Amino acid sequence: MSTPSKSKSATSLNALIITDTPAAKLSTQQNNFKKLVAQIEAAEINLQTLAALMTEYLLIFETKLTPLRAEYHQLNVEMVNFLDIELGKKGWSKKQAETMREIICGLAEAEFEGQHADAMEAMFDKHSAISAADLRAEAADEFEEDLSAIFGINMARQNQDGQPSTEQEIVEEALKAVAAKTENARNAALENENAENNKARKHKKAARLSKGEQQAIDTKTLIKDIYRKLSSAIHPDRECDPIERLRKTALMSEANGAYENGNLLKLLQLQQQFGKVDQNAVKLFADEKLVLINGQLTMQLRDLALERFQLEHTLRMAFDIESYGAITEKMLNKTLKDDAKELRDALVIMRRNVNVIRLGGDGLKRWLKEQRAMMAEDAYYY
């Protein structure tokens, strides 16, 4: 798999800062800008890499594992149906019947999300003391409680359609709630700062905007001014050459998206690409502007971190990866190899089990005894 190449735009922006400015004489804000640009560039490349890995490996996993999973699920369903028929016959001891019911419920539960979900849920309800619906609700409650403990928030138990929320919906809601909670905390801090500023200025004739409010307004003004100058330079309607018009149309689309998302770094990169950034670094990147720029870039870096977390969670859920360790191509290849081996080993056991129970009689009774012993051992360790 090819890794996204490193963009030159961020590097050229950093070059502007050190134009005619020795490294030792860079201000704190200039150094912060350089670090933020580098961190954002690395975060964006990381996101591109993760997205490319997901696209590539979703297809690979689907192609290699789907046939194995399909056979395994089919054997599960066959075993459930066969044991259900056997339970309807006379001659089973209480312990044997109980063992068959436990096996039926365990195998049926594993098929709740598959193509045989309706039939398997009905089979589960037939042989279980708790309904499939109640079991789902209990699992959802436990999952929500775990997330609530981790994120410190409460989440809805139903989605917009009034149906019980899936694990993916619960996670997405949790991530949104965390983002909202962070934003609310930031706004609360800003409001507190405003209150303190207003209190300090209460004896003045005219109240001024707080520093936080002024910075927010100045940042919006800065982004708007950069966008206005950029769009004027690259607007495709002013281009006569048809090929160049197509290129500028694409770039204008990038600029529009960056402006709508408040992506200051992207706008600066596009400006630099078209030579519209003032080459006098001291004038363009004076500290009063860099305070605004760095604040905006810090927020952008936080958004990228949240986006990375969401994408990594999706990857871990899709490929059943542990919740720790970096997600790399090597890791996905190992996960694929391990999953395929685990499925093949499980299929060997399932085929043997199906062949044994199909024979019925004493062979089935011995098999039930073996299964009861294994369940008792599992219960001992858990």
C-alpha cells in the first residue's frame, strides 16, 4: 500500500516565518506556529493513511473471510435446528435436555446479527428463560454504562427511529457528546473571562469587547479576509484558458470547503501556492496575527485528533482489533492471518460436531457429556 506523500505547502508556510529571521530570534508565537503546522500536517497524513488502509483492507477481509464465516454460520444454524428437533423427542435426561438448551441458546445468540437472525431469535426465545429482546437490552445497558463511566456522560437508549441504539450509534453519540462537552467548557471559560473583564471595567464610560470575544471576531475577520483575497485570485470565471479554468474550479472548491470549515491552515496553504502571501514574514506573521492564527490552528488540531479517534474506533470495530497499539498495515495483515486461522480451526471442530450429532444415539449422548464438562470448566474459570 502506498503512503500519502508529504505536502510541501506546510513546509513553505514555515519557510515564510523564518524569511530573514534567524532561528534564534523567532518569537514564541512564530515557534508555536511552526510546531502547529507540522503537527497538523502529520495528523492529516495519518488520517489519509488510516482511511486508505480501511478502504483496502475492508475488501481484503471481505474476500478472504466471508466464505469461511458463511460456512461457520451455516453449521451453527444446522446444529441449532437439529438439537431443537432432538429435544422434541423423548428419552433425554434432565441434564441432557438442559445441555442442549444451553447449546441452542449460545449458538442462536451468535446468529442475532446474521441473515438467519429472525429464525435464531425465535429459537432462542423458545429455549431461553430470557427473551432475545431482553438480552439485547441488558447488553446495551452494560455497554452504555461502560461508555458513561469512560466519558462521564449519559446517552440515549434509543435512536432517532425510536429503536434500541446499536453499539456503533452509542459510540458515535458518545463522541459527539464529548465534543459538545469540550466546546461547552471552552465557552464557559470564555464567558467567565468576559465576566471578569466586565467587572474590571465597570467604572469605565464605555465597555469594550473582552479579549476572548475580540479574538473570536478577529479570527473570523482574518479567515474571511484571506478567503476573499484568495477567491479573487483563483476565481475560474476570470480565467480564459479552458484547462486552467478547470484547475481553478477544483481549487476554488477546495477554498470554499476550507472557508466553510474554518480551515485556516488550508487557506494559508492555498494562498502560498498562488503566491498571494506577503513575502515579508515579519509583516504577515506579526505576533498579533499569529495569536489568532495559532488559536485557530490549535482548534483544528483538536478536531483532527477527534476525527482520528473516530476513524481508529471504526477500524478496530470493523476488524476486531485490540483497543491499544498503532493500526498499521503489518498489524492488519497479522489480524487477517490470525482471523483466518481461527476460523479454519473453528470450522474443523464444528464439522466434527455436526457429523457426531447427526449420528444421534450414544454418540450424541457422549458428545453432550463432553460439552457439559467443557461448560462447567468455563464456568469455573469465569
